[in-house]
Amino acid sequence: QVQLVESGGGLVQAGGSLRLSCAASGSFFRINSMGWYRQAPGNQRELVATITTAGSTNYADSVKGRFSISRDNAKNTVYLQMNSLKPEDTAVYYCQVTYVTRGPYWGQGTQVTVSS
């Protein structure tokens, strides 16, 4: 059974930084893409950033230049470094993992709150 364990959320002042982590376990299949999405109250879930096994990345325009996604393939772990945080970044952040033959799978979500 696939499990995604997220960590690193919290409360930070505007301009601060946080680093999210998501570790995937429970499958023998190779991971294809990993990514982060977020959902603010009253809004739909939206893409933040994704990264493929080869390291190709994709970012939402709203986070380009401030957020950086990376992954450790040996540990099946994806990271999201968030710098210069803004109050509008406040949301529940979800990890997503897609395997070559199944998925996507979602983490339980971690709250990020940015105070002004």
C-alpha cells in the first residue's frame, strides 16, 4: 500500500522560508513524477511544482523564482523549498506521486500559514 508522509509545514512571517518534504513508500514500481499542489480555503487545488525522474521541473507562475522543487530518487523523497513567502501562499500543501503504472497518489496535506 502506497504511503506518502509529508512534513515541514507551519507558521512563518511574510518573507520567511519553509521546506516541505514528502517520502513515498509501499510500492515496488518506479516513480515517474512527483509534485506539490496546494489548496486555499474556498479555492480549487492548484499545481505548485512538479519534477520528473530525469529532473525536469514545472512551476506555477505565482511561485517561479521563489520556490524550488527537488527530489532524492534513492529515498523516493520530494522536497519543496519555499522562500520569500507571501500571505497568499497560505494553503494546505499536498504531495502527489505518480508511478510508471499507477497513480497518482496524494499525501494527507500539510498546512502552511504565512502571516503579514
